[in-house]
Amino acid sequence: MSAQSILVIYPEVDITKIAVYRNMSLIFLKSIRHKADSLSAFTNVIDELDYRTGLIVDELKSNQIDFADIAIVMARGGLIKPVKSGVYQVNEAMKRDLRKGVMGMHATNLGGLIADKIAAQLPAAKAYLSDPVVVDEMEPIAKVSGLPQIERNSIFHALNHFNISREFAKSINRNYKELRTVVAYIGNGGVSVGAHRYGQVVDVNQAFDGDGPFSMTRSGSLPVGQLIDLCFSGKYSREEMHKLVTEQGGIKGYLGTKSLTEVSAMVDAGDENARFIVDALAYQIAKEIGSMAAVLEFKVDATLIMGSILNNKFFTERLISRIEKIAPVSVYPIVNDLDSLATNGTMILHGEVETTEYV
């Protein structure tokens, strides 16, 4: 019998999630948490490769996972060069760019590298990335920034955008490539809002460390003049400024926590400041959704919003009240990245998608 299982690997800053699927049924799930003192032994993210790989292999062995049955090792995509949407087999060029961090360095860069190392130890497996965060299908006009020295680029939650879009299209018996939608992913890291036209994300805010709404930890777009003044105030180094806008801004900056559970409890308890800031988050996301609707000339079939914050009634009502006149709104409060990756792995096994070579 040929191998049929899919191993999914999702590295984050202080955790590595792994799962094994067979026929889209989850048969093993584990979140490996990495203590700060363990990670402090490494100079940079890439140095963690052997450490994290070893922990994953040990977990699989100790839970009697059949290595011979794993056909696909599917990993969360990292910051490689801009690519079109699709599935990419990990190759030497990709591994080189993941190590270099050609578009930036993040824990997700480890995904393809770990998948490749583990696939090499398995008798019948190959390693893949699907819809990495650097999917770039933006139209040329969307890349104009207003300053010739800077071009807008595309770094967003591509995997989630495409998976939810296909799921929505299926639910209404339509083909995703026939639709015009605005899709918003409201993550604990960043918030990305994209204009989807007939299967292509023609415009999207740069959610990694750039523009768009603020989030749980990221500042999003800022008044440029004041930001320049802050950079040259002498109070912060270059590295400290990066941390300020990517790790210490947004909800954390205003409310002192990045825990969605804590923030929701504050809102539900009637904390006026928390309700104001959370309403401001809904306000900014609504503005971005409106902007992307304008990209589609307000011919929008649906607005899709996803993220665990949508479990909070106050936030969801405030957001929907501002956008419901644009198009019907579909809400997805449960977003499972592991399932999304497994879905792509299943399509590979069934021959439903062609893999693309990364160059």
C-alpha cells in the first residue's frame, strides 16, 4: 500500500505545532512549547533548525507514528521571494532563500527547512510549502507607494485567505475564480485585508511589519512624520523601533496585554477603555475593507472575515455594522492553519493540484 498520511509542521516564535492527517482526519496533534532559556542558546532563528527538528522526530517516534505511511510533509511557508499562489516542493533554491531571509527573518522560515530534513529521513515522503506569506499577485497600480524609492509589497496570510475563499465558494456552489470578494484575516500577529478578483489577490495591505490596521501586537499604519521623528529621537535603536511596531504596538501597547482571552474578558466586564480600543480596531479594519471594496469598484459578491477575535460579540457587532452595506458578510471565528495545510497536502495526493518549481 502506498503512503497516504500527511505530516503538517507549523513553527512559530516560541512553539512548533505538528499534526498528522489521513484522509483529512486528524490522527495526531501536538504543540511543542519552547522555553525562552532554550531558545536563548541560539544566535538566530535558523540556528534552531536541528533543535526543533529533533524534538519533532522524537514526538513522532514516541507516539508510534508510522514513518513509512507519511507521503507529504507540508510546512507553513516562510519569507522566500515573492511567488504566485500555489504549492511548491522544497528545493535547494528555496532552502537557500529561507536561510538568508531574502524577504525577512521569522520563525516560519524554519518550516520548509524542517520539512525537508524530516522528509529526507522518511522512506516515501516529499516536502512542500503551500501559499507562503509572500504570495504576490498584486496589480502594478497597487504597488505604487507615493515615494519612488519605496514599492508596496505583498506579505500577508495567503494560506488562510485562499483556504477560506475556496471554502466559501463551495458553500454557495460557486467557483472561487468566478467571485469578487474582500477577505480579512484578523490574526493575533497581524491583520491582512485583500481584494480577491477571480482567484487573484490584486491588492492587500502588508501585514508583516507594514501598513493596514493595527492588531494585537502590531501598530499598522502610522503618521509618517511622527514616526520619522520617533526614529530620530535618540530614544530607540533600529532594532528597538522594529520591536515597537511589530511586538509592542496595537492592543498590547494600549491595554498592556496581547492575550485575546484577557482582552475579551475586559470588554465583557464593561471596561470602557478596553471597549474603546477594541472598537478602534474594528473601525480600522472596516476602513481597510472599504478601501479594498473600492479596488473592486464596489462590485463585491461577499466580505469574508476570519479570526478568533470574532468570538467576541462586541467586536463582531461593531465591525459588521460598519461593512454590512458593502456586501453580505460571512464570519469564520475558527481558523485552523493546520487543516488548511493538510487540505493542500490532500490535493497533492489526489492529483488535484500541480506543484510549481521555486526558482
